Amino acid sequence: MRLLVATRNPGKVRELRDILAAYPRLDIVGLEDLGVPESPDEDAVEAFQTFEENARAKARYYTALTGALTLADDSGICVDALGGAPGVRSRRFAGEVESRGLRQDEANNRHLLRLLAGVPPERRTARYICAAALAGGGWDDVYVGECRGVVLDAPRGTGGFGYDPLFYLSEEGMTFGELLPARKSEVSHRGRAVRAAAEALLSERRG
Ligand code: IMP
């Protein structure tokens, strides 16, 4: 079964491909494999206030464009001491730095640390949330995964992407920036959501 993994974020692409490698019946293709050029319309698609709605909108957009059964991920970090911010605004929390990549991630992390300056460890709790949406071939469904941790006051590790060097899991004794990628996928919001989507795909006939 061919599945388009529709994201332009290199960190997400890596993780989604790793997670889905456990399902050899799924033939994974990316936007570049289908020759889908980057368009300014893509950003306008995820204009909603919830991860679920954004993920669904992205999956519907790319299946309409390509005709392929599509999986799209909308995700972010929700920090309790900030009333759940940045949430669906995680990607550009510090304002737009450059279109994508390391400098944006670094600016977001610095911004988050500034906002949490002086907040004690017990009040620095946060959740990563991932909504993985399927669209096309009779599918129009969203699966949500969550992962709880604490925002440290300085980065640790260079793995993962985004807020990972600040996101500490007490059960692991490490940040997502320090954890091996395979272990991150086992316990992460993305791992949980995407495995639920893959298992549904492989266990139900639709369309
Ligand atoms: P989206 O592309 O609108 O879904 O934005 C996702 C943003 O949330 C990313 O750019 C990161 O800033 C953050 N994010 C989501 N998942 C992760 C993760 O697994 N690690 C680190 N940051 C993440």
C-alpha cells in the first residue's frame, strides 16, 4: 500500500520514515518523490487552532493535489506555565527567522527559555502533541499522540530537532536531544500517533 508522507520538515521526515519502517507493507513516498513543488499555499492550509484540524487540512490538501493516500503530521509543544503555548504556533514561536531549519529552532528555544526564566523546575511541565491525519482512499481520520516532559533551563544533546534539547523525560533521565532516535520514536508523541495511524491502515479496508 503506497502512502505519501506529506511534510517538508526534515526532522519530521526522518522520524516518520523510521517509525513507518516497522510496517513493510506500507510503501512510503515523500513529496519530492511525487514531484510536488513547494507552494506558498501550503502554509495557509494549517490556519486552525487545533493540531487535529491542521493535520486533517494538510492531509486533505495533499491528497487532493496528488491523488495519493496521505499521512500528514501537525505537532508542537504545550507548556503548562505558558497556558499551553506555543501549541499550534510552535514552529514560528520566536517569529519567522528563516523559512525552516536550525536557526528557527535555536531562536524558538531561546524565546522559550526567556519566557520561562525564573520558573522553578516543578512548574516547567510540558506536553508534546502530534496529530497524524490520514486522507484519501476512503480515509479521513486523525490519531493523536502525547508525550509528557519538563522544559530544562539549558539545552542538552544535539539529536532530534526543534525543542528536543530542552525537553527532558524523567523516566529516561535524558532530553529528546540526548535520546537515541529509535528510543525517541518508541516513546514520542509522533511514534504513538503514527503507529496508531499505520495500524488502522493495515487492519481496515476502506475506499
Ligand atoms: P508544524 O510543522 O506546524 O506541525 O510545527 C511543528 C513544530 O513543533 C516544529 O517545527 C517544532 O518546533 C515543534 N515540534 C513538533 N514535534 C517536535 C519534536 O518531536 N521535537 C521537537 N520539536 C517538535
